[in-house]
Amino acid sequence: MKSIFHRSKSAPTTSSCTFLTVINQPDLLPQITQYQAGSSQELAKAFKKYRKQLKKAEYAQVVGDDHTVMRCFVLFKLLFDGRSELVKRLLREYPNDYTCPLMPHASELYAIDAAARLGDLQVIQFLHERNLGECSPGAMDIAAAIGHYRIVQYLHRHRTEGCTQLAFLLSKRHGHMKIYKYLKANCSNFERRASTASTNSKDAMIAGGMVTGCTIQ
């Protein structure tokens, strides 16, 4: 006689089957969780906003389905747009897994320049140590002009792009004599280096505004 207490095995529910399907697909799960896991609503909005911009021609080669690429793309966009607080929040919530997006003709690729413009040494270190983004001489020019001594020092010690005559001119003009003396002592070979319009047009614009009415000899 079968026990009346015998419990037959029930088939898994549709919802549990769906859940198991999702968590067993490594390519799908990150796409679902990249906006979750404690992400702020503001950060989620930024991901959504910048994902829509992938339709632009200069981002045609960016692999939006790779969450590590998309995360780095959003980081570059936030830096370029000067959204310092969201940059910090992104790196705090997602400190790992960044892959540099392929966008050779986009200004945002010059992420180290953008971080220098924000005066954020920690972000510059983060980018440099992970080989994320590009850097131009404009990064040191801007740091010198604004008065960020430690950034100038770091770029000189760890990068090879150097600076242009703008770094000397603007650091002196704005009274950043510690930086000016550092440049004279360590970067004198760049003192006569002409400044040209860089890929990062925003930095070129800032530098141009700073030298208005001042002639470079």
C-alpha cells in the first residue's frame, strides 16, 4: 500500500525555469545586472542615455553587447561631459571589468585628457594603470594651466606624451610657479613645442580661451 504521506515530485514552475535559464547564460546575465546590483537611478539613466548614442557613426565599432566595453564607453562619456560625481559613483560601484571601446575617431577616446581637465588624479591613475583611453600633450597643458601640480608630475613620470609651450605659458601666467619651475626643470625640451588643435576639441577650446589676448613667442 502506498503511503498517504508520499509526496510526488512536482515539475518546476515556468518562472523558476526562466530564472535558471538566465543565470546559466554568462553572456545574458551581465546585460541584465549592469543596471542593478545597487546602481543608482541617475547612473542607470546615464547608461540608457549613452547607449542610445551608439547609433552615431563615430561609435559604429563600439560593441554595445559587451558589458565591459559599454561600461568603459559610459566612463569615457561621463568624463568628456564633465560629470565628475557620476564618474566617481561608477568607479565605486564597478571598480573592475573595463574594456576600451573601439572608436578611433571619437574625441571621448582621450579620456586621460578629460580626467586632467576635471583635476582628478585618481581617475588618471585608474585609466593609465589599465591602459584605458588615450592621452595627448593637452592633458599636461590643461593640468598646468589649472594648477594641478600632482597631475603634471604624474603625467611626466608615467606618460610619454609630454606637453607643449602652453603648459609653460599658462602656468606662469596664472601664478602656478611651482608647476612652472617643475616644467623648466624636467620638461624644458617641450618649452618650444607648438600647440596644435588636438583630437580633444574641448581641451583645445579651453586652452584657446586661456591664452586670449596673449601672444605666444
